[in-house]
Amino acid sequence: MDTPDRNRPSSDDEVPWPRAILHLDMDAFFVNVHILEHPEDAGIPIAVGGRPESRGVIASASYEARQYGVRSAMPSSRAVRLCPQLKFVGHSWSRIQESSRGIMAILSNYGPVEKVSVDEAYVDLPVDLEPEVLALTIKQRVKEETGLPASVGLATSKLVAKVASDFDKPEGCTIVRPGAEATFLAPQPVRVIWGIGPRTAERLAELKIFTCSQLASHDADPLRQLFGQQAQQLQRMALGIDRRKVHSERGLPKSVSQEWTFSEDVTDPELLKTQLRKQSASISRTLQKRNLVAQTVRVKFRWANFTTFTRQKSVEIGLDDEDKIFGLALAIWEENWPTGQKVRLLGVGVSGLQMPSARQIDFGF
């Protein structure tokens, strides 16, 4: 487990990622969507939910309110006793859905997305594109483009990624590298394991099992007597072993993109071209994996002074070939990068996605 340093070079000694599963969980989502329209409510204890006099229940609480012990699913009457100055606000479901769609659209640029709820999703990230850096990039991009804070966890499994996303809220980014899953889970209560509810936790407590390490190392026979064939699975999950796949929703994504923020501003044209090639290759693999072609290629530029803009080119026949995507991206870059201009961020994206009816032709780049 570590807090990512996006400027940290990869070590040859690090175990490669067999899978890279990101779990994104929006922070106090309903509250922060409300604050987008009512910025005057930022920084004070507020709650979305029914008022105390109507026997209401808290749907979401700001972190200022949580400092007083206010939590979601808590009766509003109790919340007011804990925090007398608590401000109750309504919610706009249409704005919540709109924000959720924007978040999921961003995530879909990085891999297959499994939407769990309006404010929570898994993403199956490409393992060849520095998943640690992508995790931080995604968190920052969601904040920049939607105005909403999120926490993310990155691990080799859905189970560990979800626990990691909750580890350092709000706006946390917790990475559990391959091989560190059991160590990360060891001190955590057994309730963090997917499938362990209150009743199962009570039965484990009868065996003096309260943490994941205690569950993983416990003698198997008493566990089998209590849980039968499920006992082995519980111990495997306590070690962070979870083979569940990310099940993406059906439907064509609107776009696919990759972005890279350099640790230092770059002026070397060969380094910039190399990055364009790397991003084009990743996008090509994503398109081919999903059996899609794109009609528009765009390049995103961000200079050292944070000036940001995009430029794009379109073709009549859809493409999914790495060389063709790179050719268009390179042409856009050459037309818009003044020699010597310091580059902070470079991105490549494609849109106009569709199922292929004809393959791309060589258009001379």
C-alpha cells in the first residue's frame, strides 16, 4: 500500500500488475452535487435527507457534519441531537444523474466500467500504462471536469480496490501493489470483505476472529463446521484473493482517451512523439478489444502556464489501427506545437465511435 507519487519512476524490482482494478467512490456525492449549485453551503455541516419532524433519514452528510457523528441512514432526529446546527437541504435527482453520467463518461475513457451506483464504479485499467499514474489522473480529472471530489483505490482485485478507496477519504488515492494485498487487509475488520454481513461477523466473533489476518490464519476445521464450503472462500478473500471480473455495461462509449501529465515540463520533440505513440497504441488496443472504430482523433495540449486546448481531425472511414491513429495525432501535434513550447500534459483521444462497417484505408500520414 502506498500513496502514489506520480513522478516516481517504476522500479525494475516491482512486481508487474496482472490486473489493475480501480474503484472510484465519490465523496459525499449528494451533498457535493448540492454545493455545486449552492456554494454558500460549502464548509458547514449539511445533510441531504428528510427533516427530523417528518421522521426523515439522512441520505448523505457533509464531512463537517460527520465530525459530529452524523452518518447516512441515521434518523434525522438523532442527527440533529448530535449536531444542532445541522442544515438540511433537498436534492435534485436530475442533477445527480447528470453528474453521474459525466463521471461514468470520464471513466469509460480508461477501460471497461462496471457502474455499481450513481456514485461508485469499477474500472479495468490497462496494465501497460502505469496504472498508479492513471489512478491519480482519473481522480484529478473527475474533480477538474465535474467539480466533484472522489476517492479511488487501485489493486489487483475488486475486493481490495474497494477497501482501498475507503481507506483515506475524502479525496484519497490508495494503491495496493501486487503482492501487498494480504498485508493491507490484515488489520482491517472482517466486515470489509465482500459478502460478510453482520450475522457472519457475529459467527466469526464466536471464534475470536475480528480482523482479516485472524480470519486468514485461523484453523480451517472450525470455519468449515460453521460455514461449510464457504470457509475456504472467506479465507481466500481475507488474503485479498478475488477473481471477480469487471462487468461493463452494454452500449457504445462516446469516446476513448489517454492523458499524461509529465513530472517536469517537456520540450523534447522525440519524447513527446514517443508519448503520442504510446497513447495511440493503447487506444488502438481498446478499440480493437471492443470491436469499435473511430472517425475523429483529437490531441489535448496543456502548456506550462496551464493553458489547455484540444484540436482534432476526422476521417470518413472509421479507424482502429495504431499507426493510423498515431499518424493523425502526430499531424495535429505538428500543426499546433510551437517548437520549444513547454508541455505539461499531452493527451490523445478518439470519438465518433461505431461498429465497423468498413475498415480504414491509408490516408497518407
